[in-house]
Amino acid sequence: MALTHGEVITEVACNLLEPSKIGGDKVQLEVNKLAGEEGMGVGKGYYTDVSQEEIIERYMKLNSLA
């Protein structure tokens, strides 16, 4: 999914269905490769959700309070 910001910036969104198999690092590399082939620059990706590790950490903290 892509969202344009003005005429020169496009934000690419990707839903990672199995981040333990194909994570953001692999997506970033592929986007870098494809954009480079088209002569475009790429910024650093970011996450909008919590990671699996953070979910586990939060659960463990909650569990220790019970």
C-alpha cells in the first residue's frame, strides 16, 4: 500500500503477517533494491505496532503482578 505526501514522497506500508519469517529488515532491503532500480531514494522504515518481544515482556510483567 502506498500513500503519497506531495509530489516527491511516497510512503509504503506493509502488513507483516509472519514477522518471525519475513521481518521489517528484509522488507527494507527489498524496497531499497526496487527503489534503487528506479533511481529513487528510500528512508528508514518504522513500525506502528508493538513487537512480539514487547508483547511477551508486557505479559511477563503483568503475570508477575498477579
